[in-house]
Amino acid sequence: MNTPEIRMLSVDFDCLDPAEQARFYGAALDLPVLYRSDDYVLLGRAGAPGLGFVRQEGFRPPAWPDPAHSKQAHLELGVDDLDAAQERM
């Protein structure tokens, strides 16, 4: 019996507006849209794991550092020139 290959397809984030989140992260990371519907947007490149944004009605964004509404996850991004990156965004 062959062992099935398991691969990561995407990291998905719940949000109120998938299109808005995809616009921001797509521009920041220069990632194209691979798939789009009213409730889901997937960014990425063929053959690599993508970033997905999933509409969740009633979603409450984190209010960090409030422990009652703490962040669930975040993307740690790095840049060589912070000023240039801020200007670009």
C-alpha cells in the first residue's frame, strides 16, 4: 500500500470581507488571485501554498491586546526598508 502524499494547500483566515483582505495582502506580497468567489479569495502562485480569506458573518476582528478578543494568528512579514515599504502600501 502506498502512503498518501499530504501537502499544505493554503493558510486561511476568517474575515468580514475577503476581497478587501486579498487586495491588501496581494499588493503587499505581490501575489495574484488564484480563485475568487463572494465568500472566499485565494492568493498565491501555482505549485506553492496560498493565502486564503474566508467570509464569516458576525466575525469579530481581534482587539489585541484585549484578552477577551485576542488575535488567533497573524502573518509575520519582513522588509529590508521599512520606510519604502510603508510608502508603497
